[in-house]
Amino acid sequence: MTPRFVVVRTGPLTTVQDAGRVGQAALGIGRSGACDQASYRLANRLVGNSEDAAVLEVTFGGLALEARSDLVFAVTGAPCPGVPLNAPASLRAGQTLQLGVPRTGLRTYVAIRGGVDVEPVLGSRSTDLLSGLGPEPLKAGTVLTAGKEHGPMPGVDLAPVADPPGGEVRVRVLPGPRQNWFTEAGWNSLTSQPYTVSSDSNRIGVRLEGVPLERARDGELPSEGMELGALQMPPSGLPVLFLADHPVTGGYPVIAYVAGADLDACGQLRPGQSLRFVG
């Protein structure tokens, strides 16, 4: 029997995500995919899936799933009460998996053995909130099935992974292509002040609150290519940190890029949390 489960509650936002749509930027389509790639891939490994299988990305907990048949699952990322974390577990037919509000972090990943089986679009099952590609964000009553492709279980009872930090987060930045559009004082301000994550943040980008940066020149640019981790500076002088569903072009100057190794931590930033950039 094909494993099936139904969404009872979605929480604030639950989407299907995988490794993303690679190589579609020439068509104006971003990569999308899981915001915290390390947690996403761990969830898949714990249930014997390939690392690029589709999972559920849950924003700020609240998800409830009812099993219609026996399932094997794993939960990683932001730690939610009520479920085992970083460990494979079973859900019997008729049982319900319920995620509480995470104590730290923002995004939790639920992998089902076999992967979440939805129709791929341009080679990916990811929901892209900016372009609208992929399956719609989940709704209560949605019935999902698991795929059939998986390997053996890894024989691991628990993966020793630290929770996302709950206090101030520090990430490394490298100078961007338009650093010279800002004064030295502006760059020093970027790499010294603490920013606060705005409640207007989403999978497209993390909006930050703080002291506006001083610019060395006025005007804006023709649209340029954008990448994951770009720190784009709109006229407000407050940076927007692009995440998985970012646009592929933009006309505001990019002062810096977050180091690739620190991007997963950015995907776990929650509103009100403090963020520092280290140059």
C-alpha cells in the first residue's frame, strides 16, 4: 500500500521543498528549495531517502498530519515540542503527528520515507512563493502520498545536531559588486551594528531593522543578476538578505554576500532575533 497522510493543520506556513530548480535562471526562474539545506538533507538521510527527495518545510510549527497508513518519518531543523527530533520514528495508521511552536529557529523539516510525492515542475517539487511554481502551500484537508524510491534505513537512532541558536546570530560577509556605492562609514556600520529581523521577512528575503547605511552615490542600477545570500540595499538604507525564493534580478545595489557556509543559519532566523555581519 502506498503510504498516505492528510494535513489536519498547516501552522503559519507549510510548503513542499526539495533541493530546488537548478539551472533555470536564464528563464527568470530562481532555485527555490529548502531554506536550511543541512537540516533538509539530514531529514532525508535519517529515513533512507535520497538527499534531494521532497519534504515538508514547516514555518514556526503548528503542523498536524494524520497518517492514513503506516509511515516512517524524521523531523529536523527548528526543534518543535511533541515530536522526536533528529531521529527516525514511526507513525501508525490513524495516529497524528503534531508540531508545537519551536523553542529556537523558524523552519522545521518533516521527511517521509519515500519522499513527498507531488508532481515536479521544471525538475523540482519545490514551492516557489515568488514565481508561483510548484505545489501551492499546503491547506487543511490536503491528502499527500509518499514515493517509492528510497534506500535502506541508515541504522542511526539519533543524529547529534545542535539546535538553531536562539540569541544573536553572527554570519560572515564578503564584499559585493556594489560595495563602492557606499562610504567607508557605511561598510563599517554594516559590519558593526546589530540588526533586528523584521516580521516582514519570508522565504524571499530577510528584512532587517537598524541604522540606515550611508551611500557614496545616488541613483539606481539597471537590473543585475541576484544570488542566494545577496545583501541588497533599497533606498531605505536597510539591507534585505535574499533567501531561497529570491528574484533572479534586481536594480538595487548589492553591498555584500553572506558566506555560503552561513546561509543555513540565515534560513532559521526568526522575527525579533538579532543578526550581526562579520566582515
